[in-house]
Amino acid sequence: MNLFAISDLHLSFSSKKLMNIFGDKWINHFDKIKENWIKMISKNDFVLLCGDFSWAMNLNEAMPDLDWLNSLPGKKILIKGNHDFWWNGINKLNSIYENIKFIQNSYIPFKDYAICGSRGFNIEICENQDEKQHLKILEREKIRMELSLNSAIKDGFKKFIYMIHYPPFTTNNECNNKNIFLDLIDEYKIEKVLYGHIHSNFEKFYDRKINNTSYYLTSCDYLNFTPLKIL
């Protein structure tokens, strides 16, 4: 039983929104993902998807994308990205498929780890605009992060892997006076953090270690549409 990650699949089997407007590498990218996925992943493996799964605007539109994901081997764990407008009603989502689960203020066990997650927020905005304007969003995302982690702690978990859609740091690893996400990651002693959202400037957002935590960029175009083995 292995653990993989990939994010920002931007599927569109209903909306037919083509990603090749962002470059030729995106042509038929879902076929590339499927081919690499099937080569690497078995039915007992877990695959973490860190947001921006589908361009759909509602759940009905998203169902062909989710059915496609369900047809692939392994157990899939999803968090919400900034483009996942179809994400609504966590209990309903978690009742649809046996092998697809959605994290919202909760966690999924994997061996002796708790897989936690939340969307996060665009920390870069804090450097470029008045931070007070975004204080409510930052506080809301902090609460969601704590709810996810504390639900695992309540059940006795001490080792954590965290999924977050936005990078939890800026290119300078900071956000004005304080970065609440990095502070929480340090406070909870999270071992690994997986994030997505980034589709350019990969040299500024890459796999790295900050303090005692390893960070992995999992955007599918960064990974050449190949799931990344984490454990």
C-alpha cells in the first residue's frame, strides 16, 4: 500500500474546456494522466488530489469527471481547490463512491498517518495588498485547518500529512509579519505537506524543506502528468 499525489487535473468531460490553451503539453492531458496512473498505481494504493479537480460548475456537470477518476485504480482523497465550484454538500459527496473520499474539516487514516487537508489561501496576496482585507478569509482557513488536524488528534493520531491547495508560503517563505499556515504546520509538527495551484514559475515553487517539514508541489503539469510517490 503506497501513497501518491497529483493535483490540478482540471478535467472537463462535460464542459469541454480545453487546457491546451495553456500550452501543447496539455493536449489530451487526461489520457497522459490515465496512462501513467495505471502503470504506477494498484487498487490498494492511495492517491491524494490537492484541488482544482474539475472545471464543472455543479455536481451534475462534475459527475463524468468523478466517474473517470473512480474508474482508475486506488483509493482517491480529494480536497477543494479555488476552481472546484461543483464541491457542495460534503456528506453527499462522501456517499457517492466507495474509493473516492473528500476531506472537509476531517481526515483520512493511512497506516499510522492522518491525512488532513483544507483549501488554504493565496498567501502572495498578503505581500501585494492590504492584509486586513483578507483577514476573514485567512482566519476561516486557519479554523478549517485546525478542525481537520484536531479531528485526527482526537482519534489518537500523532503523525500528519497535510493537503493544501494553495502554496502555504510565498516565494520568500513569508507573508508580511506572520504566516499562519507555516505557523500551524510547525505547531502541529506536520511531516509532509502537499500543495498544488501553481502552473508557472516552477523554479520558485518546488519541493523543499522548511524547518522539519517536507513540501511537495503536485500540480500535474509540474509532475509531467505522472503521480508522485510520497510513501
